[in-house]
Amino acid sequence: PTSNLQTKAAESIEQYPFRTLLNAGVVLTVNTDNRTVSDTTLGKEMQLMREYFGLSGTEEKQLLLNSAAYAFASDTVREKLRQKIEAFDWR
């Protein structure tokens, strides 16, 4: 979301369409885009999503699984990511 706000893809976090897209069944991911320009980390991005949208552990897990599934990486790397995400305690 940070990059989308900085580039004005969304005017404000309140206007960021996360819940609308999620409820419509759109496959979403959360990422950092350019960490040095946006001065963010994946942890900061997820915290922003938790604060403004009440992101649950289950939703966070699904966003990360989506990211792993669509990553620009080999099948082997994507599978290792998926396994690590699945192994995490999301409570």
C-alpha cells in the first residue's frame, strides 16, 4: 500500500480499495515494490494493513501464499516459500 499511496494510485489509506477488492474475490498480494524509495519493509506493509483494514492472521497468510504463488522465482523457490508460510503459527 505504501507505494500505491506515494504514486497516488490511491489518494489516501482510507480510499485504498483493499476490502473492496478482497470481497470481490480478487487475488491480492502485499509487497514492498521498491524498499529504498518507499522506505518500507514487508513487516511495515502488513502492519499498515492490520491497522487500517483489520487484516487477520488468516488473511495475512493468504496474501503471502498468493505472493509465493505468483513470485518471479523458480517452482522450487515458490514451493519452499509456500512451505515456510504454511509452517508458521498464524494464531
